[in-house]
Amino acid sequence: MNFYGKSLRLREEALPASGDEAWVQRLWFEQLYSETLTTVTGEKIRILQPGFWNHGAGPDFLRAALVNGAGETEVGAVEIHCQAPDWKSHGHARDRHYDQVILHVVWQCGPKLFFAGDSQNRALRTLELSSQLKVPVMELRRHFRSTELERSTGARLGRCQKEMAQMEQDAVLRLLEEAGRYRFESRVERWGLRIKTLGWDQALWMGLADALGYARNREAMGSLAQRLEIGLLLKIKSGSRREALLFGVSGFLPDRALPTGRESAGWLRELWDEWWQLRGQWESLVLPQGAWNLRGVRPLNRPERRLAVMASLTEASVWKEFCSLVRTCSLAEQTSFLKKRTHPFWQVHSTMKSRKGSPQSLLGEDRIKRFWFNVAGPMAAAGGRREVVTELEKMRAQEVMKPDSVAAARLMGDRSLGPAGRRLLVREGLLQVYQDFCLKDYSQCGTCEFPEWVRQWKALSKSS
């Protein structure tokens, strides 16, 4: 039975210039602030979890937790600036992706108070960090304790790291593989229910959209797949009309000026010739401006290119073949099929105006593997395909995602799992632990139950 499912001090340096925002972020990460902090409006707050340091697009720290002046726990993001007005000058006041911020931390407020507000005109609490430090400013660097690994991943070592360090390599791998199997089994159950609710085709369509949205655009992709159901698209014989609907309802078709490039203008003109006839009927369902998060997205992972993949599958005969391959659960056949998806424009473009030198695949092998693990494999297993287990055991992950590295740092520090650590079950097991424990603990490991689970698992393994 699946146990998981059951149950160097830095050298002294001169302080950097006051405009060094990365340095202020480092101070926050090192937690060199007072136990109780006071905002510019006089509210007393206490930080439970400073959050995970986000080195990509969006707020500087994610999944932070604090106790507000009313004694309530709030969970959200933290944004760091050197000066309070930087919030507005950096464009955050108009960016909905910063609406999750619960605390605006600035090094100095300045002589004139500035009150930050989000895209919904809600006021954000702001606090000045320089006046609420544990130690004098000139001694700050002496108290830095984080390692390069912690800073690069944006997460501190977890309390469970000591327990994991005492385990043999094989035992660590078995534990993580159990967590990975539990993660997969959970998806089998979930997709079985979705098939009953939505039907096979629409469930697969929603799963495909979710997988192609990645973390940043899953919500937008999901909304699009709901508004344009696969059953509707399959009834449309014209490929350009199906594509016009996808790009039109997604909001990616420019309203006014078309790009000047001959290739861009030609492809867009063909879509517009279809979309202008459909626009009146579908305009109310077009995704709102700002629905897509394009900050920090790699050019080849842009959602427009993923929409091209979806469009290429909406021809009735192609969709029928795709469904058949998902039902048979063969990763090799699905990989071959999906890598053959082409598009005359998006194979050589990453944006409407940016052209690539040579054709690039619309989908990479690692993304196809993640789609198989999260959608195709579970759907096949829910349909009774026993071969899924064999496929699952032999799969390897090509690319390490950010959550993988964060979970690995918290659980194991700089310990390497060797080639076996590339097994997809191991990587997915890390993600499951991260999801079940790291993302649900706001006490900085103080009340986390995972170390005790590890001890129980070790005892159970020895007795069996």
C-alpha cells in the first residue's frame, strides 16, 4: 500500500548604493527584520513566512504569510522596492498580476508618504525596512547566512533536510517514487471523474489546454477551452475559421494596425477575413485584456505558439487520431505525433513580429512527457489501460522545472540523486512533497509534519 498516499559567513563589504533593489531583497530573504513590524499607517504585523524568492517575472516573493493587526493570517506575495514611489513607476499599479501582493516593503519611505494601490484601486500596506532591522545597518552582512543554493532557488533548507540526509540514496529514491505514484494515482481519479462529467473529448481538450498553459497561463488557456469547446470546433470544416476563432477569442488578434512583415500580414489577413464575420457573435466571450501573463515567458513557450498546436488538432480526422493515441497510452507514439504538429507561421516565429532563423518545434519532448503524466496517462489508466504503469516506470525527465529545484533544495540541500534523480516519478514526487507540505506550511517548517512522516517511513521500511 502506498505509504505516502496514506497517511560561510560572508566577508565584510561596503554597503551598496541605496538604489540596489536586489540587496534589499536579500535582506528580506535573510529575515533581518524585527519580530514585530509597523506599517506606515501604524498597523502592527508579524511575518510568519517571508515567501519564496521569485527571480522571474512578477512579485519578488511568493507564498508569504503574515499576521495582520486584527490577528488574522494572510497569505500572498511581497514586493520589494528601494523607494515607495517605485511601485507606480514600475507599472505595478496597473498590473493585475500584482493584485496578490499583501505587503509592499521599501528600504526608505522618503519625506513624502506614498500609498501603493493595485489594479482594483485597493490600498496596499507598506512598511519601511531600514528603520526596523534587528541589527545596525553596518553589521548586516555579518549576519547573512543563506547559501548560494538557497539564494538561487529562492528557498531555505527545510527542517526535513536533516532527516533526508540520514537516509541511504535508494531509500530516498523509493520515498520520492512513492510520492510520484501517489501524484499519478490522484490524477487517474481526477480524470476519471472529468471524463464522466465532460465526456472524453472535452476532458482531453481541457487537459491539453491546461498542459499548454504552463503555470503562468493555465487559467487563461482553461477559460479559452471552455469558451471554445472541441465539439464546436470539430463541426467547422474551414481550418482558417477554426484558427480565427481560437486567436480571436483569446484576444491575440490585433485590433488596428497589422504587423508590417509580409509573412505576418499575410497570415493575419487570412484570419481577419474570417474573424470579422465571427466577431459580432463572439466578441462578448473574448478574453479580457491582461488575461495572459507574458512576463518572463520564454519566446518558444509563448501561448500564441501553443494555440497553434491546439488549432492543428481541431481537424476532425487529426483529433480522432490524437484521441486514439491517448487511449493506447504509448508515450513514443504520442511524442512522434505531437512533434509533427506544424504551422507555416508559428514554426518560424515566437511573436507576431519576431522571426526565428530556422523552423522550431511547437512542442518539446519534456512538455509532451509532462502532458502524458498529468493528462494522457491518467486518462488512459482511467479507461483501464494497464500498460500505463510500464510506461510510467521507464520515463525520464529532460528538464528540471523551478518547483523541482525548490523542492530538491528544501529536502536535500546540495545532495545529488545521480542519474536516478532524473526519473519522472522522482521529479513528480518532489513536486508532490512541495505541494503537500512546503506550500501549505507558513511556520517556516515549525509545524510541518513531513519530517515525522519521513521517520515513520524509515521505520516502516526497516520492518518490512
